[in-house]
Amino acid sequence: MTIETPTRTRDRPDYRDVGLEFPTGFVIGSATASYQIEGAATADGRGPSIWDTFSATPGKIVNGDTGAVADDHYNRLDADLDLMVELGLEAYRFSIAWPRIQPLGSGAVNEAGLDFYRRLVDGLIARGIRPIATLYHWDLPQALEDAGGWTNRDTAYRFAEYTRHVAEALGDRVPVWTTLNEPWCSAFLGYGSGAHAPGRTDGAAALAAMHHLNLAHGLAVRVLREVVPQAEVSVTLNFHVVRGDGAGSSEAVRRIEALANRSFTQPMLVGGYPADLIEDTADVTDWSFVHPGDTDIIRQPLDFLGVNYYSTTRVRMWDGVSPRERADGHKDVGGSPWPGSDQVEFLQQEGPYTAMGWNIAPDGFEALLLSLSEEHPDLPLMITENGAAFDDEVVDGRVVDDERIDYLRRHFTAAHRAMQHGVDLRGYLVWSLLDNFEWGYGFSKRFGIVHVDYDTQRRTIKDSGRWLARLIDGHVIPE
């Protein structure tokens, strides 16, 4: 792979390089998630998910927003597909809503739900856009949560059955599959901090959910290899780039990195759980949820690793006296997503920031890609999410979002630099195609390269979308 880099723009300290060229075959596109955009929450036999229940609970979501309508993508599919063509997307990563396929999470298949995804995939193929299907982006059927959710080992086996139904229906047309999106969020924000559905605040439950999500991944990979042996199979992880603050902060870094990253990468890619993670959490759980043979199931060969990156994290050990800082970048509703590490504090980082309050750090992005490549040199990478929320407005029919263009330019530059250093990076999917339901923040945060007026459902391509279209067209970072 040869990447040409004009000398005049190379390696600027601020990552604002221009003219950098990405090679032929490097896939550039965008991504979404089912609950965030589809709406049609009760249409055509869809059952309730944990996010339907959670968002309908007073006080859980900013402004009381829900995904019941969201972007109404379910009813505006063809128009949104044409929008992707206008943007020139080479690939589109979408997720499949488990409750549309099995309203109760098990049992009979809802063909009407499968038909929606058949239309979506066929529409992408007809328009020359590569489909990338994610099997789980957090919308667990509520019936399974009622039986224990991801703390219940059986949920992993129900997920494998669901995977089989979807793979048999779409496998002849979908070339790339992702088992789970950001299982750290599902486990530790959903069952530990309470910020995400189902809203539990139990460290032991979070760790059990973590393991059963890992188990579900391994079982699903086995099913995919059987049903669609020709397809590429991956998992998408949200990596915390953890940096220490001051002398002695290495212990804080180690603890959080174990919980945030190695709790998934080691069992999935190496085998078994980190001994230090088990020791750190010994007062939280006895790890009896890990059964003989589980680690062999979890570790399955992958075709690439999906990487989600937004910002960095800064930590140190808490002195136990001063007020403990909790600026970990996640919504604070009282619980903790860090079981066994209450003695670690998360420090506010230097700006600039996005509308989420997250710091903008393209150097952290480059460092992450280099680190992953060094640790797993035979495993290709793909950026499955990267983007930023800003306070966008339509003025005279246009959305001028120069901050997002700058963010994307700097992060594409970071990715390019990583490739120059030998990282096998296969593609880059910008988050997100559309403004959408941003989980606990409802519609108050806009990540899209396309603006959505939630009252009229009118779509307006932002300047960042036009910028991305130019990048895709020439495979060169635009001036």
C-alpha cells in the first residue's frame, strides 16, 4: 500500500494537513444505529426494546425525548438511500433492530421486520454502496431484559439464534458483519452507571453483562462462519485512550485501561481475562459467571477489528480527601461504570471541546491506531465510528459547520499518519449520517453530516457532508 504525502503539508503539529491521499480500496462512508434513526417503534410487529422502556421513563432522557419517531428512517428509506448517493458514500454501516426480527427476543421470526432490512440492503446494492451490518447496537428486546438481560447467560444463546435468522435472510447480500457495537457501553453504562438502558447501577451486574456480551460475540461469530462463510466478520469496540496525570498515575491508567479496553480485547483476541482485572474486581464479584469452555468460545478469528474513537481520558489516583473528579465523558446519573476502581478520578481535560464536552485530540486517535496495530499486527482495522457533535443550525437553507469539518480533517489526517507508519487500516466510517436520538441526551446533540428538522423531518446536507463528498470523490483530504 503506497500513500503519497505532499512534503509541504506533512506532519503539521495541529494535524491540519491537506492533500493527503488515501489508496484505492480504502472505504469511506458513514454509519447509523437502528434505534437512533428508524422510529416506527410499533410498526409491522416490532416489539419493545430496553431503549423504548428506558426513554419512556420520566427523567431518564434530556427533554423526555424518545426514539419512537426519531428520523422516521423506516418510512423514508428510499429518500435516505438517495441521500447517501448524493454524498457519494462507498459504504454504509447500519444496525439491525433485534425486536423487529424477534419481538420477544426468541421464538418466531417477524418476516415484516426482515423485509425492511432486505429493502435496505437491496437499495444499497442497487446504488453501489457496500452494506455493513451490525447485529447489536444496544436495542435488546425488553422481554429478554425482563428475564435478566445481559446478566442472564441465556441471552447470549438467544443472540446466537437471532444471528442465525438474520444471516440466513441477508447473508447472500451482506458482505461484512459486525457482531456487537461497543459492548463496553452496553455492560458498564447500562448495568453499572445507569446512564444507558436498562438503567441498572450494580457493578457485579455490569461485569456479568460484560462476560455474556463477550460470550454472545463468540457464539455469533461461529454462526456467521457457518451460515455466511464468504463474509467478513468483525466486532466494534469503543476504545478509551487513557492518559495519566502526574507521578504515580500509572496505577490509575492500568485499572481503567483494564476495565475499558482489555476486558474485551484480551478475551476476544488473545484468550481469557486479564489477571489484574479479576484481582481489581474481586471485591465486586467472584467471576462465577465464567464457565469452563467460555474463553474458547469467545476467542474467534476476525477479519478486522472495528474501532470507534471520539476523545481521550485523563486519570489519576484519588487522594480520598479532596472532592473526587468524575469527568470521564459519560453522563453521570449517580452510578459508576468503573466497578472496583472507586479510587480513580477522571480529570477535566484541556479543550477545545465538542458539544458533548469531549476534548478534541487527533493525536490520541493516531496513538490508538498505532498501539492496536503493534499489539495485534495481523489484524486489520477499520474506523467504524468517528465524528463530533456541535450546535448546528440551518440558516438560509445551509448548515455551516466549520468546526466539524476541522474535526474530521484532523482525524482523517491522524488516520493517514497511522497508515504511513504501517497500520493496516481498511476504511473510515463517519458518525453519523443523520442527526439522531443521542441516547441519554435525546435530540439535544447533533452528530450528523446531514441536519434533520425533527418537526418536519426535512434533511439538509451540512457543509461537512459536502466536504466528505469531496474527500470520497478524490480520496484526497480537501483544501
